[in-house]
Amino acid sequence: MAVWVLAALALVLLMALPLGWLGYMSVSSETGTTLSHYRAVFTDPHLQRALWNTVVLAFWVGLASLAIGAPIAWLTARTDLPGKRLIRGLILASFVTPPFLGAFAWVMLAGPNAGLLNKLYRAWTGAEDPLVNVFSMPGLIFVVSIYTFPYVFIMIANTLRSSSSPPTWRMPRRSWARAVSASP
């Protein structure tokens, strides 16, 4: 027990010292305590733009992740959807892929100048503008949402699966087949 307490104290110390030093240095100057560093940061137009972009990205990624993850979580946890174990497994497999590898893959696939999708689009249509640009705000929202919706999915699906009530929606297997093969 004492080993765990010492390990926890060491971890807190290793985190608190750098964070405390950072906080102290952010409010200190040669003349004493000041908030001028914060004023300089928050009044710089370039940094304001970066902060606004961060807020916009976070809002839309959160919304998109919820819009993707919650329905899939409900379908896999509370219905008798065929293949729900496969869907759950594929979504959980995304936790194995490092995010930097996914970001690199999306740049190679949908980069505005050298992305494979854009090269094919230009070759087939003769267009000059890219079809997809992962460096634009919509492109960033798409790529980040693809990598964050599994967190929403796992939280909601585990909560729904731990519920003691029976599944809320059942559809006969023949109806699934008819729904999938039905023409619009």
C-alpha cells in the first residue's frame, strides 16, 4: 500500500512542479505580479484568430462526433442489428491506430495539391480546384470527427449496454432483408 501512495505522490509532484512553475512564470515579471502577459496574448489579432478557430473546430467536432457516435452506439447496444459485433469491433479497432498515422493518410488521400482523390478528380474532370481539402475548416472537422467519434460511441454504448432493461427495438430478420433490398 505504501508503494502505491509513494508512486501517486511522485506522480503528483512530477505534474505539479512544471504546471506550478508555468503558472508562476505566466503572472510574474521583473516588477512583480502582472497579467500583462495574458493581455498581450489575448489582444494579439493572430492569436485571437487561432483561439476562435480552436473554438469553432471544437464545437463542430463535438457536434459531428455526437451525431455519428450516438446513433451507432444505440443501434449496436439497444437493437438486434445484424453485424453489431463487427461494427463495434471495427470502431474499437480505431483505438489501435495512432492519430498521426491517420492524419498522414488523410493528407496523402485528400491533400489539396498532391492528394490521391484530388489528383483523380482533376484527371477525370479537368478541374483546377481540389474536390476535397483537408486543410480547410470543413476538412479538419471531418478528419478530427472521424478520430473522435469512437470516444462518444464507447461511452454511450457501454452506458446503454449496462442498462438492465431489454433492447428497445426489435425487427424480424426478414424485415431487415426487405429493408436492405428495398428500392426507393
